[in-house]
Amino acid sequence: MGKLKVTDFYIYRWRYVIGYTLFGAALLTLLVLAGLFIPGGLSSQEIRTALTSDNLDPQNLLSLQPAQLVFLPFHLLQAASISLFGFNAFSIKLPSIILAFISAWGILALLGIWFRRNVAIVAGIIAVTTGQFLLLAQSGHGGIMYIFWAVAILLTASLVIQQGKYMSFWVVVAFILAGFSMYIPLTVYVLLALLITTIFHPHARHVLLRRVSKLPLSIGLILFILITLPLIIGAIRDPSVIWALLGVPTNWVGMMENAKNIAIHYAGFATPQNGVILQPVYSLGTILLGILGLYCLFTTKYTTKSYIISFWLLLLLPFVFLNPEMIGITFIPGMLLIGLAVDYLFRSWYRLFPRNPYARVFGLLPLGVLLVGIVISNIDRYSYGFHYGETVYREYNYDLRLLSRQLNELPKDEVVVLVATSSEKAFYAAFASHQKIIKSLSVTTAKSVDSGVYTIVTHKAKPAIAKTPNGVVAFSTSSHADRFYLYKNSSN
């Protein structure tokens, strides 16, 4: 009987299938939990974005306002989601959840092209379990676009450089993706990094100049211009669009505050905070892997991926310093550094045992414990921070959920008036225009209540109403829990 080999083990033979299955299961579970329950509310930025999307007219794309042009692809997706499912937290966040799911598999595919499959699976799991990814995955303000377009562009560029059977097709796709990405702030620097890499790296330059035919380049360029036409017209009408997309701030005051925020975002482990931006952005273990990835980047300067990451980081860092709130744009280069670090750890261990397969496999257990610890700490940090964090309930609005629940308790033919302040009116009017729970819901800023009409008054509008309410809709917080006041008509 021959000796038993490591490759004979069932787990070893099916290791990649098991790895991809675990990746998919973990991803789906985390996105559902993050999207629907943690934190489950809407930030002020999400509300502004949703109102912009709801007011978007797809038939007038050539005459959009600057606020509508920036993140236009996301606004279009969100407008479609709101049209289908109403104006609520689910519909507002749904585009981000879908894009996050696609982005996660895109990250896995990209890492699979740049590294070996075992490295791709490990680095991919670390990527999708970071608090930053989960936060952007459930945020209805378009931040996930930083990740989605960066992954899409790098993935198609990598497929072009591979010179496969469908290279011409991927060239055209790359131009299409580049066109849509121009609407996302700071994403232009991904394209610049690829362009500079093409100029300076011999292999990339050879592929573009010698291997790619002129026809797909011409078709791609025409499609790029057509896709960016609304942006070009909008920029001519209002040049501030260009500065917003380039990340050039309108106010240069507060540079020291920006430096402080950047330091807290990446190294504020002593004072962690959870809100609209997770602080620090990454856990300590992830940061250490990123530092190891930087070391690997500096010691392997000749590869195409090292060129892309280096140029990308050099272009991005000044503008991230000027715009700390755009921290999400650093996610993909950060995860590529994680991939470099994981690849280095695997290779270093394999070099210690080049001929002993048992030591190569079972000796990786300590490394596995380290990586599992990073993943668990990432999930634990996000879930507990956004479920029990005090600042979360101050930063997020849960009123639409409470309002929907209250309306569901009323007869379907009920006519309701909602009294809000002038600053809230657009928010509740958008909800009222899409709701199908009751017959009619109108929004007003009146300072009195008609005794013959079922009226709901918001927390902020209550001080203007002297009449005693018949009921209160409350939320489970220690402060400002009284969200709505109910004034019932005689039939109720």
C-alpha cells in the first residue's frame, strides 16, 4: 500500500470549493444583517442622497444639476429602487447592498488574477468582513461606488493585460466602465494610475500599443464620450462639478483638522467611535497586514500590480488628506496591500518546508488562527459597535420605520395629515408620494391640528402644536424617544 498523500485528503481536494462556499455564505449573511438591521437607520447624508435620487428625471440627463451629476449612476439605481419599493430604508439601501455583493465577488476575482487562489480566498474574506466594507455596503449615499468602480476597472484592465481570447471585448468594456466611473469623485485617479502604468511599464505598454487593435479602441472611445456627455455639458455649465469629482475642496480652511481626522481614521484605537464614518477604519490586525503589504510593495517594484498600486496611492493620498470623508476610495488599494501581505506570509512559510507536505499544510494552523482572529474581530467590532453604540442612534434616523408601522395599524381607506417642520417636509413628502399603505397621506407645515382629521405630528413640529395628543409613537432610545404625536379624529 502506498503512502497516504496530503492530496488524498477530502478537505484538501475540495479546499477551493469549500473556501468559495464559505465566502459566499459569509458575504450573504453579513450583507443581510448590515443592510436590514445594523444600524438599520438613515443618516443625514443618506436622506440627502435619496431626495436627490427621487427628484431625478432620467429623461433630462443633459440638463442635470451638479448635485445630481455627482454619483449619477448611483442616483439612477436608487431612483429605480425607490420607484419599485417606495421611499423607505430598504429601497434607499438596496442599490448599495446589490453593488456590495457584486463588488465582493469582483474583489475575489481580481485577487484571483493578481495572486494565487488560496491567497485570493483569504484576502477576500478579510476584505468583505472589514467594518469599512460593511458600512459602505449598507449606506444609501453611494459610497460603495468607490469600491465597485475601482474593482470593475482594475478587473477589466487585468483581463486586457492577460491577452486572452476576448481581449478586444474587455477593451470596450473597460472604456464603458471608465465612462461611468467619471461621475464618482476621485475615481479618475484609478484611470490615471492605469494610464501612467501603461506608459512606464514595458509589458503593459506593449499590450496596449502592439496587441490591442484600433477598432475596439475607437469603439470604446466613442462610447466613453457618449456616456460622459451629460457630465461634459454639466461641467461646461457649472465648473464646480469638475472640482467636486477631482476632490478639490472649496474651502481650504481646517487642514490641521483634516490631518487629525486622518490620524483618527487609521490609528485611533484608543478612542474608537461608530457613526457615519467608522473610527478607526480598520482593525489593528488589518492595519498591520497593510503595513506588511507596503513592505512587499517596496521590495517588488518591477511587477505591473506594484506599478498600479504605487501610482494609485501617490495620486490618491493628497486628495484623501483634503477630503477625509472620502476615506472609502482607499479601500481597494488597501485590500490589494492585504493581498500582498497574505501572499508573503504563505510564501515565507512554504520556503521553510519546500519538501515536507505535512509541515506545509498543518504548519499553517497558526497562520490560520491569526487570520480567523482578524475576521472575527472585524465582524465583532462592526456588529457590537453599530448595535450598541450610543452615537449610532444620534447619527441615524429611524422615523420611516416607525411611521410605516403606525400607518399599517390604520384602515386602508384612512386619510392622514402629517405635520412637519419646513426642514423635514421634503423627506416626509417623498415618503408620502410613494407609500401605498393607506389611501392618502399629505404633508404640511401647519401650526394647528384639525380635530376632524387623523393627524401625525413629528418630534420637531410638536412645540408648535398646543393641543394635547391622543397618543405617542416612541423609539427605544434614552433621549428624544418621542418621535411622533397622534391626534385621532372622532371615528378613531
